Amino acid sequence: MPIYEYYCKACDKKFETLIRGGETAACPECGTQDVRRLLSACGFVSKGEGGQTMNTSAGSACGGCSSTSCSSCGI
């Protein structure tokens, strides 16, 4: 059962929720189902070239920089 991130169009809030089967997400703040599922950044730690540790769990940016595009660091 995956946990998804959503954005509520009615109250402008981001939230996470567990979705089972054919359930529909509802905003915990205002209760509306007028929500949009967001693309979540997966978090993992990888051993790169030479044994360097690269952590990609820092939101949408790479763990070692402030860029929002992984093409800037080559991951």
C-alpha cells in the first residue's frame, strides 16, 4: 500500500496519505477530493564511483547541492 503526496487545489496544502485499492484521496485540512497527486522524490543512498556516498533523499534536489536538476551533478 503506497503512500502518495498530494496537493490540494482548494486550500493550497501539500499532504501525504496512504491509498488502498480504489480509494480516492481527500485533503485532511478541508476534506475536498479536488487534489492532484505529486511526483514524489524517492530516497535512497547509493555508492558512487570510488565509494562516494550519494544521498538523493533531500527533496527534489540532490543531497550534496542546491540544484533542482540532477543533470547538473550527473546523477
